[in-house]
Amino acid sequence: MKKELKEKLKKIKLLILDVDGVLTDGSIVYSSQGEEIKTFNVHDGYGIEMLRQAGIPVAIITGRNSKIVETRAKDLKIEDLVQGTIDKVPAAELFAKKYNITFEEIAFMGDDLFDIPLLQRVGFSCAPKNARKEVKRIVDYVTKNEGGKGAVREVIDLILEAQKKEKNFD
């Protein structure tokens, strides 16, 4: 791991995630009854649990509203969830205030153009392999994995490694 990247990761005290294209592969499927269906990666979920156990909370900020996202956040014990907002910076400001941290201590993973303002503000910005090229050009790190396919876990592993925090396998 490059020294500059490691130094940024050492400072992280909060990870903020987008949903579509980050926690999922970006697909939105509807059942014949009109119910929305999303798929999430179990490795990402376990990584979120490990990060939380290491004392680093995870938050979600997403542009869409979805009961499925509420359910997934609850399953993962993510208390900080903001849905239905395209401008993600104000929500991140609320989280920074809640945790008494600076933007330099926040990592954010996003994949689309409306994520850029927050990606440009945080201490560590990252995007999944399948993010928009405009996003990949400006972030600190692009994952080897695609959104919904282990990208979040990849970043969590980097944070835990840089901070020399144990991965809990309980």
C-alpha cells in the first residue's frame, strides 16, 4: 500500500457509503407485483460488521428512497441512514458533527456524478471498479471489485490494515 494512501486511511473514523452501484451492482429489478428487488454482497456486510467492531461507524447516504435499504441498514446495525438526497454533503456534515470529526476523518465511496461534491470533500475518496469514469478520475482509490461484488469489503480491509486493527472473526 502506498504511503500517502496509508496515511489517509489511518485518519478514518467514519465510512459513508452510497447504495446503488456501491453496496449493489446498480441494478434495480421489479417483481411482477411492482416490488423493488436489490441484491447485496455478504462479504461487504461482514466487512461492515468488522469495521463497526473496530470502532469505526458506517453511514449510508443515497439518492433514492427504498424500504430494502432500510432493511439492509437495520440488518447491518447501521444507524446513520439518509435516503432521497442528491446533495450528500449536508448529510455528511450532520454525521461529522454527530461524531465530532472533520471531513478529513471521513471516507466516502460513491460511483456517480452527484457523488463528486462529497468525494472531493472527504479525507479518503473511493469508487468501485464500475463507477463512472468521471468519478474514477478524481478519487483516491478505485477498487478492483465492482459495486455489489466486494468493493466495500475491499476498502474496509484497507482501512483495517492501515489502522492495524484486528479483523474479528467471531
